Amino acid sequence: MARKKLDLVLENVEIEAVAAEGKALAHLEDGRIVFVEFAVPGDIVDIRVTKKKKNYMEGTIVKLVKPSDRRLEAFCEHFGVCGGCKWQSLPYDMQLEAKTKQVNDQLSRIGHLSFSEVRPALASDNTKYYRNKLEYSFSTKRWILRDEDEQNIPDNEKQGLGFHVGRFFDKVLDIKKCYLQKEPSNAIRLFIKNYALEHNLDFFDIRENKGYLRNLFIRSNEAGDFMIILCFFYDDKDSRNPLLDSLLEAFPQITSLYYVINTKLNDSISDQECILYKGDEVLLESMENLSFRIGPKSFYQTNSQQAYKLYSVTRDFAELRGDEVVYDLYTGTGTIAQFVASKAKKVIGIEYVPEAIEDAKVNAKNNNIDNCSFFAGDMKDILTDDFVKEQGKPDLIILDPPRAGIHPDVANVILNAEAEKIVYVSCNPASQARDLAIICRDYKIDKIQPVDMFPHTHHVENVVRLTRKSQEEIQEVLQNNS
């Protein structure tokens, strides 16, 4: 049976506050809450209800009756359709306040954790052009805008190169200009798209799993160098090489040019061979007196300038004396490990991506760091009680896991290791709260610092420092839980 479409519009609703996941909220006269995207506290709006539950509703704005005094004009023409940068209308100080509150709410409500305060989120120096990596998709079916007549659009103009539209895996919003990465990022993307159209190169159809051009990755560093990774669904040298040669001729800023032949049913290139066509194997990024190699599959924080603030907070929270053994879990290319190495006796980094670990080893060698050891493999398989016995008990554990957080087995090994301090860096305070609820059996939180890595979005990084409880405190907790 088809679900009945809601036909309910709430009129003259005053938006009260920013809520979770980038939405705003208002209270209705009957006590229910309504959540809505793209709203600013103080707006008076008409809302079309898209979801109706007992205690809350969700909806979309159909009319901005009276804009808030704080509302800003969105700077991007794709605002409201593109899934990114949903907070363009929200002043930056309000964004930071909302992110600080988000961390506070998730640690207290999800983790039921005890802590004194959450420090105000650290602002990003740049709120535009702050990313060093973007990923685009080619599609035979671009998103058709409301003011377009699909029946009269030529077939070649229905193709697009851009970002996937939320809830529609096969639809791509054709991007004219993106404000996330500095130029010539936009120019490179548009050049490739126009070249493809002029030379009749097929865009990918993800439903039919056919087409030639599949994905485009653009990476950059602070020095202005660019790495391009162009993904094809099948190999065709006669079409590929002229495109790549034309791209290099047009953009001397491209210092690394790779291509990938990806015949899988998904777009991930983590298990694919990246073939260097021309240029350098890596980009180099600097931080203080350190240099880091960034390959086509390397993980590196996508906001380079804020990464320095994030790592500085991590190092400050560590309060290293110089004689400690440090474990850096989910080390990536070893950036945090090497950032703290000069203040530690020994640093051990663990990461599941082998290529990242190889980069970490080369980075350490190039940076003349000889007190770091790196291990590749699944964290729950590498980090065991036996591993800790072999490598030495850590005085400090730093962990920066993926969004899903850590495996329960990893949490148990962390507890068994009995480190004096833990510094937990997270891109997802919700999963962080869940993990901390386990770790806080033996530890207590004494510092919390959010860092805004992604302006105009609701995403926030968070750094938490924990210190080990006394044996008396641990026994008391165990007795209360028994």
C-alpha cells in the first residue's frame, strides 16, 4: 500500500533555536516540536509537514513570512539544493554557539557523562575555500532544477558533474561554482566537463552501471599545488590520454595527475590502483617544522589550517614531559604522532590503511623523527593486550577514529592498558559520547574543546581529555554497577 502523502502546512511558525543535525526547531501550541532545515532563529515561516509523529514533526519551508534580523543572504547559487553548507544563512557566531551546544548535548544526553564545561568552539580563520579535497561524480542524470523544463532540455545538457543530491543516489547536482576549495578547483572541474561534452565522452549511469567518466577527486595544499585523480569505468587509452594531456596543458598548477580504472559497483577507490600519469607521486603539506606526504588515497584533515589548531589542542591536552610512551590510534599518515613526537620518548601509531602507514613511515624519515613506530591492520586485531605487553604500556593514548567510533574490543584494551591520560579526537561527538561512556568507567573528563573544521555545516570536531581515576574511585564505580 502506498504511503499517504501529508497535506499539512503550518502557518506563521516562529523559529526558536538551532537543533541537532543542522536543523532548526519551533514549538507548536499543542506542545509538539517541529524541525525544519534552512531556518534561522527569529524567522517566521510557513512549513509543509513531511513527517508527523506523536511528539514531533519535520517539514520544509514553503514561505519565509518574515526573515529573522540575523538571517544572512546565502552566497552560493546552489544553496538549498546542494546537500552541503546548509548554514549559509546563519551568522558564524551562531554557528559556533550551536556547535558548542551540540557537543554539550551529545556528551550529556547520549553518554550521560559528567563534566564541568565545554569550551567555546574554536573558529575557522577561513569560512570559504577552506577544504583541500573535494570529490565529484559524473552522471547521465543531473538534478533538474524547479525552473527548468525537462522535456525541452537536450540530452547532453542533462549530464552533470557535481555532488550527489541527498536521498537520490543516482542524481548529481551539476555544480557551477563551489566555495569550498580555492581556484583553480572550479576551473579544473568545468574544463573536464566541457572537454567531455565536446568530445562525446560518456558520463556514468550509476543505475545501469555503464559509462566512461565516473569520478573526479581534486586535492590541493597550502602552497597552491593540485593533485587530480580522474576515475574511469573502463580503460580507453585513445580517449583518456588526450583528455589528461589537455588538462595538464591548461593548468600548470597540477603537479600530480592520476587515473583509476574502477569497474566496481561502488565509487570507493581505497582498494583500487591509482596510476600516476604525470607529475609527482604526492603533495607535500607543512605544519610547523614538519612535512607530510599526501598521496591519492591518503587521509589528511580536509581543512589544513584548522588541522593545525586541532593538533595543537591535542598536544596541549597531552601535557607531555618527554619521557612518555604514546599510542596514536587511527594514526592515518602519522600526522598527530609526529606532531607530538618531539615531546615524547616513544610514539606508536596504528592505522588500518597500509598505504597511509607507508606514507607515515616516509614522513617520519623525512622529518628526521626516529622515535615513531607504525603498524598497519584492523585496530581490534592489532591493538591487543599482548601487543601492549610487547610494545610497552602507554602513558598516553591518543585516538582519532572514523565517524563510527571505536570497536568495543578496542575500548576494553584501552581500559586494560591503564594509561595515565587519554586524548580522544572525534569527528562525531555522538559516537564519541557512546565510547566515552565505556571509557569513563576508569577515567574522568577534565577538558573538552570543540574545533570547527567545517564552517556552514553542523559538523564539528571535538577533543576530550580524560585522566585515570584512582583505584578507590574505580572500585566504587564497579561496586555501584554490580
